[in-house]
Amino acid sequence: MNMSYTATASIRINALLKKVWVALTVPEQVKVYFFGSDLITDWKVGSPIFFRGEWDGKPYEDKGHVLSFEPEKTLSYDYWSALSGIPDKPELYQIIRYDLREESDGVEVTFTQSNVDTQENADRFSKNWDMVLKELKKFLEK
């Protein structure tokens, strides 16, 4: 299976860096803009990470492990979704990464999802992440 495709999305948010970081890492805030998902992790490198919720009326649990965590700069984790139809094998996990860059007028948030199996899925994920980032922006700028 070729897993060499990448999804990306980015947005500029008119908010303080600290506020954006908290919105990306605190479960109660993630739930507000991230499809109502419950985030469960302690953000220590190597620790498990779970996203639990309901999609189209069906419960799901997506999972992975924290790969990096540099406050107010970057975080990443590997990721597998039960909804993906891809076997639960470590080499097939996708890599999710957020990078934050402080600008004069706010924070640039760049999202990357790598190790994706097809260009079609990468394009679909880019659209989904674009929606998530727009919700994040709305949440932080209200």
C-alpha cells in the first residue's frame, strides 16, 4: 500500500498564541470545534491519544500516540481511524502535525496529515481540516 500522500490546510487566526495553543490542546475546547470529539491524552511524547465521539449516529474511537509536543510551537501524533477502512497496523497510521507561527496580526496555524493512502483521500482530508480550522478561527475570534 502506497502511503505517500499528504493533506494540508492553514489559516490565520486573530488571537494570542497562548489562546490558540490552549484551543488545540485542552479537551473541553477541542470538543467545541472538532466535530464534538472527546480528546483523551496527557500530551507526553509516547503516550496514547484517543478521539472518541459519534459520526452519523455511530460511536467511534480513533487512536494514536503523541510524537512531539513543543508548547506554542508544534505538536504531532500518529493516528488511525476505525472509519478509514485501513488495517490497524502501525506502518499505516497517518501522521498529524500542527505548526503555529506568531505573526503581527495573529497566529498562522498550519496543519499537515501525512502517510495518506490516496490523493483522493488527501484531498478529502484537506477539505475536512479546512472546515476544522475555520471552526477553530470562529471559536477563537468570537
